[in-house]
Amino acid sequence: MTLILYVVSLIFCKMAYTNKLATILRHFVPVFVTQSLNVYFRTSYSFAASFDITYKCPLKCKHCYFIRQGYNKELSDEEWVKIFHKLRKKGVLVAIWVGGEPLLRKDLVRKGVEIFPFNWLITNGTLPIPNWEKVVVWISVDGTKPYYEKIRGPVYDKVKSNILSSPVAFRLAIVINKLNLECIEDLILEWVEYEKCIGINFDLYTPSIGEKGDLVLGNKDISNILQKLLKARNKYGDKIMVTKRMIDLHKVKNRSKVIGKNCLVRNVISLDPLGRRKRPCVIVGADCNRCGCTIPYLFTSALKYYDIPTYKMFLTHCL
Ligand SMILES: C[S@@+](CC[C@H](N)C(=O)[O-])C[C@H]1O[C@@H](n2cnc3c(N)ncnc32)[C@H](O)[C@@H]1O
Ligand code: SF4
Ligand code: SF4
């Protein structure tokens, strides 16, 4: 069933390049089969790995899970490259470059990009954005200028000018929390017509266990946000990277089917700056029952509900 739906979704999705399609088919048929085994037989095949390639970062964002983890050491280039090869041999296809700010170790990330067939670079945009093949670039912009700066500090103009002066097509990565929820519509308006912004992704803030503070979204906030995202999705289609099924699963009454002990992201290998496995995922110490990360909703929508628009969105945006 998964396989049939996967192939059907490929036919419907707007894949422009035949060689890219061939790569995806070659790699992702086994991935979708093994991920389905994970769902039904609770096996733990990992097709993706995230690397906290450095602990360093010029920013101190209020919402950042990584800062709370308090790292102050990292592996050398040689140590990391050994790990990349090992994981590639084990079947990891998608490398997710994070940190800290991954572009502070740009040469190392470049080496990693050569090793993995698919790569996601998640950057704060304070450094020039590299124009590399095989890389999906995500730039974290958590608000229109005043909201952004409340969370990320006074670097909005620098980030925006880096983005505008770069030829690279990118997706925006937005984390909605209590401090920026008012600017969602304006933020979409600011970026949606910009040609090189080819997708806008929304995560909801994931709090730490026991966290109450000024970032945490209440149930009513979540419901309002989901309505706004649904409206945007209806208006702008696939550019808004949450499908209707994902939005539905995000509803407070449905969330337990997706997150907590049911979360499919637990199979992704996440390594800290010293190359050690992070559990349950990159957000060590997260309150999994209040998780707002989009990936578990995407995986569940695709692998448990066989949702064609989600497959299409994934194949269009994430590879
Ligand atoms: C830790 S950052 C590392 C990459 C880079 N420094 C950046 O900011 O894009 C990776 C992503 O996680 C997001 N993030 C940080 N803390 C989060 C949280 N508590 N809940 C959800 N997303 C979070 C950031 O906004 C960013 O998009
Ligand atoms: S730029 Fe990224 S790693 Fe740095 S503090 Fe902000 S979210 Fe965390
Ligand atoms: S924080 Fe979210 S993505 Fe991570 S393991 Fe928990 S539920 Fe899954």
C-alpha cells in the first residue's frame, strides 16, 4: 500500500528533473518500505541523521533548545568525517546540518554534503548562504522585524540582506511561540511572493519538561494558529508547508496519536557536538507530550494516513 501510494504521489508531484526523480526512486522506495516496517513492527531503521556540528553560535535566541543543553566542546573535522562515513554505510540518506550555527564550520559541512545524497542545512542566516547542490536550505526567521528581534536579537537587517543578496532558493523555518504568534499573517505576506522563498515551514514551540514561561503556547493559541495556517494553506497552497492532514493532527485532541510515545522521529539519529546520540531526539529534555515540531506530524500523516498531499509536499520540498 505504502509503495503504491508513494509511486502515485511521485506521478502527481511536480518533479522537474528526471535524474533527480531517478535518485529519489532508487533511494526512497526502500526508505518508505522500511519506515512502514518501523510503523507496523516497531523496528528502528534510520534513514536520516542530524548533526550538531558545532556548539558555537553568535545568537542567543530565547526559544532555543540547543543553548539549554549547555555544550562547550565539539569533535574535530576528522572525527566527524569518520562518523559521516559510518552512518552512510549504515544506510543514512538524509543529513541534517544543525548546531549551534552549522555555517561556522562551513568546510566541514561541505565535506559531509559530498557523503550524503540528500542534505538539509538549517541556518540562522547571519553568514553568507552557500550555493551547493544536493542541499535544501532552511533559514530561521521567527518573525517580522520587531518580533524577530525580540526572540533572536538585533540581527534582522543583516540576515535579510544576506538572504536578498544570495542567489540560493530557500525555505523559511519559523517557530511560532507566544512572543511571535501575532505576526504570522504579516510574516507570510512579507515572504510569500518573494521568488527565491520556495517554502514556508512552521513549527510550534516545543517546551522543555515542566516549562511554563512566556514562550509556551496554550491550547487556545494552538487552535488560533492552526486556523491561520489553514487559511494560508488554502490561499498559497504548497508554499505553506503544512498539509490539511498535518494541521488536523496538530489539534490538541489529536496530538497524542503523533507525539509522545508514538513519535516516529525517535528513529532519526541525532548526534550532539561530541558525536553522542541524543534521545529522544535533537531536543533533549523536550516535553514530548507538548511537541510542536512539524516532522512527527509530517511522518505520521504520510506513513500512517497515506496522505497524498503530504507525500507531494515532502517530495517537492524536502529533497
Ligand atoms: C537549534 S537551531 C540550529 C540551526 C541554526 N542555528 C538556526 O537557528 O537555524 C535549529 C532550529 O531549531 C529551532 N528551534 C530552536 N529551539 C526550538 C524549540 N524549543 N522548539 C522548536 N524549534 C526550536 C530553531 O528556530 C531553528 O530553526
Ligand atoms: S541561532 Fe540557532 S542555535 Fe543559535 S541560539 Fe538561535 S536557534 Fe539556537
Ligand atoms: S520532542 Fe517531539 S520530535 Fe522529539 S521525540 Fe519528542 S515528540 Fe518526537
